Amino acid sequence: MSNSEYLYTRDAYGKTLVELGRADSNVVVLDADLSGSTRTAMFAKEFPDRFFNFGVAEQNMMASAAGLASCGKIVFVSTFAMFATARVLDQIRNSVCYNDCNVKIVATHAGITVGEDGASHQALEDVAFLRAIPGMKIIVPCDAEETKDAVIAAYRNKGPFYIRLGRSKVPVIPDKKEFAVGKAYVIREGEDVAILSCGIMVWEALKAAKILENKNISVTVANIHTIKPVDEGFIVNLAKKHKGLVVCEEHQIIGGLYSAVCEVLSSKYPKKISPVGIQDIFGQSGAPEELMKKYGLSAEAIADKAAGTLQD
């Protein structure tokens, strides 16, 4: 695992946008003065007539995205996750989702690993904001390869999407299965504990599984890349097969993957679930790896939580 290649998910996004732009002249891209960081600059360079920079006017950008979609365009709109959700929630709800517009929000710089930019830029509530809106599909890819698959899937499926990407390079995850919206999959098979994860937490979960293997604890690691619609049957099946369940996310435990899993199991197969995520607190400035440890998101923290489920 230590030899895995590390890649930016946002690089994969930028390159995939260019591929889609070459294949379909209806693809247009909007950004809010952050195209270098979000990598939409790659599309802007090749297709300047189909790229629109709105400056620091995110609400106007999102409303315009809905307008372009109403005219038959397939719209990708990007900025940092905090600005792509909290700042434009009104426009996402009333302009994009209410009208079922073909708008794909691909936000970068999500989660605590934004690092030194601190609490104002660390989107830890974004999934919760959008998960409550009817019609919105939400994907949190685990690596660059899955990011490409997710962007292509969003292009092919009509309607609103939110794809959540980070800032830092992340490892390419081995043994991934074929990507499909709403279909989770197992990366590593075990018998005792199931760790359900998304985004960068998939890698941490795999590291935790190795730690637990040395303690004779057998761990299943699952990639729940689609938070909405979540794969209910898959979750119930894991709950039935394992004594312990742990849900890991780089997000508040309120309203994200943990909440989605709890909602499924509370009605279909009641079972205790242990969360690994941000515990109703704001982030702070710091190096990403230091913040992961401080907020209990490290592989070691996951391993401790998973082992604890077997002692309850």
C-alpha cells in the first residue's frame, strides 16, 4: 500500500472536462475566479468560448448555470466546496434542483484536509446541506481514477449532481470495482468488522484494516462513494454479516454518510454503528496530516473505534 501513486483528484477532473468538451459541444464550464485551483483552467484554455469566469459572484454563477442548462447545455460549475454549497444554497435549491436542471457542481478543497486555510474554507457540512434537497445526487470519489468515472457518470445522467473533491494528492486505491452511481462495493473482505467509508477515508480505512489484521481482527472495507442515493441493500447486507460497523467520513457526523447509514439501518436492520468523523465542531488551521490526527480521522483512530465495536 505504501507504494501507491498519489494524484490530485482535481487534476483528474480538469482532464476529464477537456475530454468531454472535445466530445460534446454542449458542455460548458463555469468558475468563480478559482480555475487554476479547481483545474477548470484546462477546459478554459482549449474552449475559451464555452468557459465563463464569474469572479467572486458565486450566487450569480449558480443561477446562470441553471439558465444555461434550461437552454440545453450540460453545465459543470466549480469553485471551493465552501463557496459551492453554503454560499449558494438558495440558488442550488430554488434554481437548480427545483427545476431539475442539468447542472453538475464539482467542488474542490472540501474537508479538514484543506489544512492551513482554516475553518472558513474547510467545508465540513456541505454534504449535509445538499443531501436534504430533493433531486440532488452526491458523490465523494476515493481517488483520481474514481473522480474521472464520477464526472463521466454525472455527464451521462441528467439532473443535478454534487461531486466532492479535496485539495491534496491522494493515493490511487487498489482493487476498486467498476463505478456506478448509487452502487457501493467492497474493496477488502473480512468477517468481524465492516468499515464503511468515502473519499480520502477509504485509504485510511484500508490502513486501519492492516493495523487490525495484526491484532487478528478481520475487517471488510467498503467504498460508499455515492452518498445520495445511498446503496441501502448493500448497507443492510454488511450489517447482517458483521458484528461491528464503523462509518468514516471527512465531514460532520451530522447529515453526511453516517447519518445516511443510520437512516437506512434504523428502519431496515437496527444495529449499533460507530462514527469516525468531525464531532460537531469547526476546524482550524494546520497541516492536513496533523488535523486528521487531531480530529480523530487517522487510520489509528479508525482501528481503535473498530476494535471497540467488538467489545460492546
